Amino acid sequence: MKQAPIKELITFDDFGKLDIRVGTITVVSEVKKSKKLMKLTVDFGDHVRSILAGIKQERENPYEIEGKQALFVVNLPDQKMAGEISQGMLFDIGYADKLTPCLAMPETSVPNGSRAG
């Protein structure tokens, strides 16, 4: 893999604006109107969200991530895609570098809603 250049510098305040939290993927379901998107139902401890992720073609079995904890960006505006609303973004590793993506996840179980950073 050829390494991508590092993006332009941001301030610590810019980084502090991101709200990245751990959630457990409780259900993975198909988005009928999309060839790429799957709907993840994610438990963040004090609430549950629907988050759409483009993993349908990236994984042999996109349902294999059900029950796993992962990192999510939770302070993005709701986004309507393929007739569904996404309330955040899966924070995965590899897609931007054309690698088979994998979850960014804690090495041990932590409470849902725990913040990264």
C-alpha cells in the first residue's frame, strides 16, 4: 500500500469538536434501495441510533459485525440516504486506502457511549 500524505494540520479545538463514541451494533439489516448501504442499529447506552454504512459490498458477510462494539462519529447532522435516515457515521479503517475495511473497536469491552479522544 502506498501511504497517503498527511492531511493539513488542524487545531486541538477542531479535533475537540468531533464526538466519537463506542456503541454496540445490535442489529445489521439490509437497505433495500441501496447496493452499498446496510443499516446498523447501535446502542450507545442512553439511546439507540440508526447508522447507515456502506459495507454491503465491502464484506463477504456484513452481518458478522452484529454484537460487536465499534467507534462512531455521533455529532454529524442526520443524513437521508436511499430513503433511510443515518444518525452518525461508522468510524472504520481501510476504506480510504482501498483496503478491506475493518472496525475501529476497543480492545476490551467498555460501556456503550464511552468517548474516544
